[in-house]
Amino acid sequence: MHRKARTEDFSDKDLEVSRPAKFAVGIEAPEKSLVAALGNIGVERTTEVSLTINHKRGFDCPSCAWANPDHSKALEFCENGIKNIVWDATPVVIQDSFWAEHSLTSMLDKSEYWLGQQGRLTTPVYKAAGSDHYAPISWDDALDTLADALRGLDSPDEAVFYTSGRIMNEPAYLLQLFARAFGTNNLPDCSNLCHEATGAGMVPAIGVGKSSVHYDDFGMCDLVIVMGQNPGTNHPRMLNALEDAKHGGAQMVAVNALPEASLLRYKNPQQISGLLGEGTTLADQFVQIRSGGDQFLIRAVAKAVLQAEAAAPGTVLDHDFIDRYCSGFEAYRDAILAIDDREILQATGLHQSQIDELAQRYIDSNATIITWALGITQQKQGAATIADIMNLLLLKGNIGKPGAGASPVRGHSNVQGDRTMGVWDKLPAAFAAALNKEFGFTPPTQNGLDSVAAMNAIDAGKVKVFVSFAGNLVAAMSDSARAEDGIRQADLTVQVATKLNRSHVVTGKASLLLPVLVRAERDVQADGPQIVTAEDTVCRINMSHGELRPISDDLRSDVWVLCELGKRVLGSSRPRIDWQSFQDNYDTIRDAISRTIPGFEDFNERLRKQKSFILPHPPRDSRTFPTKSGKAQFTVQTTEAIDVPHGRLLLQTMRAHDQHNTTIYSLNDRYRGIKDGRFVVFVHPDDLAERGLTEGQTVDVFSEWPGEPDRVLRGYRAVSYPTVPGHAAMYFPEANVLVPRAAVDPACNTPTSKQVIIRIEAGTDPVPGGRPVAH
């Protein structure tokens, strides 16, 4: 029986602000997650998903990419994971009548929360050019419409194929195969917006842009440095690994501009001490750093390490590792020793004693893990910062030994797997050769468009067809008001999706919405029930298959959609691609993967015997480095301090607790003390006082970029918060309006969403209807 959707949008009139939390999780987390599940999807579906999510014989959680331990607990999920499943598996569906009742224009002022609350998409719909409404359409007509549009392009490069980490390895492989067989490398993905800096910083250093640690390494380390992330909100199951580290005797340092409750204290809900006791104190030291100062901090620690070695030769550095496995050490050493200490203090906003304390912890540690997320990767110097993290790890041989290494934490569940499968605007020569050998065509060699470049090309009228498998690029993109103006110029936008979001309302001249299965639902094709796979943040390939009955018989899988499209567009021109076999039995996709992507040999056999397996990682496994020199490479990086003009603040965007990427589960952020609202700006109390503003006052927020008009969000509420003085924070995706499109990391083109220069002024009254005005 289908339930009714939410009819009214929210506003911030009921917003409540309280003090930030001093701990994360505890008894409140299972209460809120299970109450939400039972109230929305019922006892039977709740029981099914609770006992199978993140288990080897179940399905992979779509909420984050955190690793599953080798020996799973009975309940291997977090609060946000269950909320994601509730969101996906809701019995609320969009009826055909909805499209006649709601024009696109009428939905333009609706929030992401309202759009998602309307329920599951269950029928393909089409908005014709000139129309303001979607209308139901058959699957055959929908796919024929898309196929005709693609065949009618003057060049394959007039099409863009975007994906987020929601899709699994098998459809990701087919997506890149289709695009390249069609003739383009225009394969942007969500990694371009969040973790591209990780690969750009790691690959030159060790030859691999993925985590060099196993899950169990956290329980064996001496020190964990957690940089630019909030595990309690973005990947809560990581807290178990951090707790393992503490129980194993490790020290922990949190480096962030904001104090995060989960790094203060963790109350594990699967332990009595977590439910009823004090839980575990995690961070031994909190380094509250200015945004953009992380690279300077890492370099300062490296300088302290080198000075300690000079004072006591042979006692600090791992000379055997450096001599046997590394190159470039001397040039790096000389550059670091020449650093100006005053520049470091100014850039970080720290006292020398804080830096010295962290440096001594690193010097004393025999096995260190440095882990980071978007607080590092969305800086202008994100890639350079990660390169310097790798330099610091190399100094003490913290690559390829137990309890040590680099641990980038991907926020989306299979974004790393998508890249492994070849979803990338660049095509490595070896992979191009493998595709040619397997499928008998020559892939395009010219680099394609990443996410920012794709939106710029759409602005310029160079992209006619935009196809998205999951994701919400219009809202997730920097300068999102400009993204909306740009996307309207495309001839056709196609969204393969499960629920409504902003990118479905702001469309090209014509638009298709194609509804697909969620991970928790059964996927049955001609040869029977199918399985798919995902890659987690420590390079483990996990099998996944849903057990819930699909909410509608008209839903299709991502694989089915791609295969049907492949048959229509490429069937005769690429005869060695057997789309029908891929569609009928996903084993055939994995067989192709096993022959074209190293590390996946005997893919199907290993999967059925082991249920999961870890991909090879030469630096981690054998201290073998697939770099140009064949060795780990010290690199000399440039630095750039952020110049914030007088009277301005440095803004970072971030998620609320009840949120996954652009999906808003509720209007609460309980760890930061926000209830029933999102349109807030967190500012240090001294900065509010300096501007003559008060807690709770309505303000307008302006962002500034040289040569461009100010961007502004009006009608926000000022919240006094213990962030770094001179800083502010706002929720993503709403604040993406303020992020200039040209503000990117030059090494990887990732938007600098953690470094936006803003000013705050006394503002207009809160805007009715729940959407502050953006200009």
C-alpha cells in the first residue's frame, strides 16, 4: 500500500539552535534510525535490510564508502546508512497524476528536501521541448528518444555521460564502454567535485591514488592523524576503526577548522560503555587550523622531523626505506628546511607549541596513518597538500608496513569503484589497448570533460545531450545558479534516477527521467537474479544483491538501461560488444572486466568463493611503486596562503548530519545543535560582534570573486559557533550558489568549496517558502 507524499515545503520559522554536541552516536543513533525505518518502511522490510546491509551475502550500503571488516557484526550499519535505505525503500511513490498537477516552474522554489519527499520514481517520464510538464512515456519510446538524440549529434563530444558513486561496478564499466564506443571520453563523475585531488597528490608519489592501508591497520597503528573530515556525519562506521586504534594504544590528532563531536568522544551503540557509559575519547589533540593552512602544518611537521634527525642522526628517519625505495629526498629536504616559520604560523593560525606537540607525536610514532576527506581535497592547494602528506609519510617509511599509510576516505559508496572501472575523462593507454583487444574498436584518445569543464561547455553551447546516471550535478556544482542557467541550453537532459532532485526540475529543452532499482531491491534478468559489486575505500571488492521486492514492476536496472541504449545506438557498428549477453547475465560483464582491468582476474570465481576480495596495491603489498622512476617519489610542492581581505570571512561548505551528499533526510543537524532548519551561517562570536551582528539575526551572505558580480544568499540566520575566528560555514548544496566556478584547484580542477571569500551583512527578513533568495 503506497503512502502519501509530503505536500508542504519547509521554512526556517521553527528553527531551534542549541549548543554543539560533545559526543557522537550513543543510544540516540539507533533510536532515531530504527524509529525512522519502522515508521516508514515497516517491520518486515526493516528487518530484512538491517540483517543484510554490508554483509557478504547481502547488499552494499549506498551511504558511504567506508570499509567492511573481515568479520562483520550482526548489525553492520550506521544511523545514516539506515536513513539512506529508508529514503530509498520508501513505499511513497510518485503517481502519474503528479506530473499533470506539478509543472516544472511550480517546483523551482521547492527545496531538495521537498523534492525527495515526493517518493520513488516508478514510470519513465518525458518533458518535450516547449512544455512545462513531464508526462509518462513507455520505456521503448524513452530510449528511442535518447538514441535518436545521440545519433543526431554532429560529434560524439557533444554528449556528456555523468555518474555519481551510486552506480555499481558493472554498470559503471558499461557506461564507460558505451561512451568510448560512441566516440567520447566525456565521462565526468562526482569524484571531480570531491576527491580528484587525492589521485593528483598520491599518484606522483607512490603510483597509486588509493588508500594504502587495510581496515585492520587502524588497530595496529601508533598514531592516527585525522584531517579535514567529520566521520560521525559523513562515514560513521569509521568510528569503529578509530576506536580500535585507541583500544590498541594509538594516539589520535584531529585537524579541522570546526570541532567535530565524533572526534571528541564516540559512544559505540553496540557496546554497553557506548550505550550507558562515557564511550571512548578519540582525539588526544585537537588542532583547530585555518582553512588552507593544512599544507603549511604538514610541512612544519616535516621540518621538525628533519631537524630532529639532524640533531640525532640515524634516530628519526627511516633511512633504509628512503635509500632503497625512494628518490628525490635531497631536494625535498632542502626545500623543507628553508621554510619560514613565521609564514607557517600566519597560514595555520596556530601557536608554535601546538605544531611542536603534533610533530613530537609523529616523531615518536613507529606506525602512522594519515587520513583525510573533503576538508583537504576541496582546497585550492588540495592536491599539493596531499602530495606533502605523502612526503611526510615517506620520511618514516609509513607506506607498506602494518599500521601505517595513507587513508583517503571517499564519501560516496562506489565512487572509487567507478574510477577503477574506467569512468574518467582521461583514458590510460593500457586500458585503451585492452578495450581495443576485447571489443574490437579504437577508443578516442583525446581527454574528455570533467565535471567543471562539462558545465562550462554546456554554458558555451558545446554540449547538446547530457546523460546522468544518478547524481544531482546541477545542485552539486559550484556556482549552481550559473549551472542552472547553463543546463537549460542543452537540447536534451536525461536523468537515470530513483527519486526527484534539483537536476530533474532544472532541465534542458527536453528532458527524460528514467526510474531504476535501488541496491536493496532484487534485480532479476533473463538468466535469473543478478549480483553486482562495489569497491570500498580500502580497495575491497564487495558483492551486493538486494532482497526487497521492487516498489514497482516498471523499474529497470542501470545495466538494463545501458544495454538497451547500447543495442539502439551501437548495435551494428560495434558487433563485438554483446549487449544482450551483458543484459541477461552480469557474469558476462565481470568476465569482460577480468580480461581488461588488472586485479580482476577470475572475477566471478573469486566472488562466488570469497564473496569479497581486496585488489592488489603494489606500494602497500610489496613496496613496489608503479611510478615513472619505479620508486616512491619525494616531490617539492609550492604553497599559497589564502589572503582574506579585511572585513571578510573564509567560508567552507559542509553536510548536515541528516544528509547524504545533496539528499536531505531531515532538517536536523544534532551534532551542531540545529533543529528544523538549514538556512544558517555558522560564525565565530567575535566575528559577529565585530560586524555588529547578534546570534539569530537574519543576514545576507555575499561571495566575492575578482571581475565578477557578487553572488548572494539572502535570509539566512546567524549562528554563533566555535569555528576558527575569521571563518564561517554553511550547508551544501544550498551554499554552492556562493562558490565561484573559476575557484578550482589548478592541479585537478576541483571546486574550492572550503575556501570561499564572503562578507556578511545585516539582512532581509527570512524568505517565505523555505528557499532564501539567490542572486
